[in-house]
Amino acid sequence: MIDAELLRAICKELIAEKDREKLQELLSLLCALVDNDQEEVDVKLRELSKRYPSLKRTQTPDEKQRGRKKKATSAREGI
């Protein structure tokens, strides 16, 4: 799971930073930290769904968002 202290430290630096390049580096680091955490959650959810197949699986917010993007793309392509 996400390291809360690391997350706080990055955010604290982001707020104080004035250099554009350093800001970009910090934002990239923050995004990588969040993406990595999301991947871990997805893996754990898949493991749980395999372990407990009788439980009804609902879409994660990420899956719902991907579904919306597909619908929006399909709608635009039909125009």
C-alpha cells in the first residue's frame, strides 16, 4: 500500500518548489507512486476474486472510468 509519509513529503516539496523542472520531477514521482499503488490494489482484488468466486464482483472505479471512455470514444467515432 501507499507509503503515507513519502506521499506527504512529496506533496510538501511540491507546495514549496519554484523550479519548473523540479516540479515536473516531483509530479512524475507522485504519479508513479499512485500508479504503483493502484496496480497493487488491482492485483489483490484479482487474487481475492479468484479465492472467493462466489462473491459477486463489482466494477472498480478504474474499470468504470475505462467503460465511460470507451462509450465516449464510440460515440465520437459514430459522428
